[in-house]
Amino acid sequence: MTDPFTPRPLFRTIPHPRRACNNQIFLRKHQDYNKLPENSQKIHKKLNQPQRFGVETKKTVNRPGNIKKWDSVAWFEELEKRRGQEEAKIVRKMEQWATGGPFQFRWSSRRKDDRATFWMFLTSEPPCRLLGFRLDGKIEIRFGDLMKFRPFNEEGFRRSLTDRLNRIAGINLSEALKLTGYPSVPISAIKDEGDATSFFETIEWCIKEIKEAKID
């Protein structure tokens, strides 16, 4: 049994905020670092190392193949490799159709995942990003961008666009869909000639409405 009158050691070897505070008190009183027990000296050194706040050093890991700069040739080659010739042919047809209209084309600048995208912009000021064809075989409908342009700033017009798209057999956008986001439909939904024509006509309708709203 421990003698209750035996003085307890001032320091212990387990680092603890309260015990570390005892170290500081001892030093302020005695100003003699060498009188601290060896383990307490180590704790004191660790607790009093200079610290740098607000600077974080991260190790950069370069993984070959994760970064790729896309252009038309590279993107279509990758789409054909991932999704097959049929879907690549559908998107090429869409590109050929759009080339004669008021469109610009861009590609995801540095991505090599399934969402690397071939963007179709309506030439306007500012440009309106209408559609995105992705390497995962999806067409992204850009309601979030379209709603910035009259008359599609009104939900009723965006709902009309949804209704027109839903007339295509392979497209089924939910009525509960939020018309402020970026839903997607399969590229394969417009593989038939008739469905592709309906899709083209729907995009042409969008362009016509935007142009007429600008004139007004």
C-alpha cells in the first residue's frame, strides 16, 4: 500500500494537456530545463515545437493515363472503343447535323473518365450549352444552362421540352423531374432514323424559341 505521506511525483510519462501544463508551471518557477525528468523533457520538446498554421503540404501523385486533352478525333475514337460503332455513329450524325447550324463544339479539356463530354453550344451571347454527349453513353440535357435564356427561364417552356423529348420511344424523363438540373438519356435512344429526326427537330424548336425571344 502506498504511504499517503509519500510525496507524489510532479510529472508522469503520459502526455496529457493538464500534465503538460504542470511542465510549463515548473519551468516558469525554476527556469531550469535540466531538472525535468528525461521523459518530461521529451514531452516538453514535442509540445513546444514551432507550428505552422494555414499551410498544407500535399503530395502530388501523377498517374499516367488519368489526364488526357481531348479533340474531335481522340474523343470519337474513345467513344467507339467504349460504346461501340453504333453509338459513335449516332453522335457523329448529330455533329454533322449541327455543323450547319448556329453551334460551337467543345470537349472536356482534361478528363479520361466516363463523363468526358462532347459539348454542343448554341452560338449566342453568352453561349448556351444545350447538350453534352458523354463517354458513358449518355446525352446530358442542360436545363440548368437553358433556363438562363428566354423563354426557357419559364418552367412551362422547359416542361414543353421534356414533353417533346418524351415522345421519343427510348426517352422517359420523369414528370417529377426538377427542371433546373442536368438529367441524361441514353445515346441509344435515338439510334432509329425516326427517333433521331424527332430529336433534331426538338433541338431546332429550342433554337427557334430562343431566337424569337431575343427579337422581342
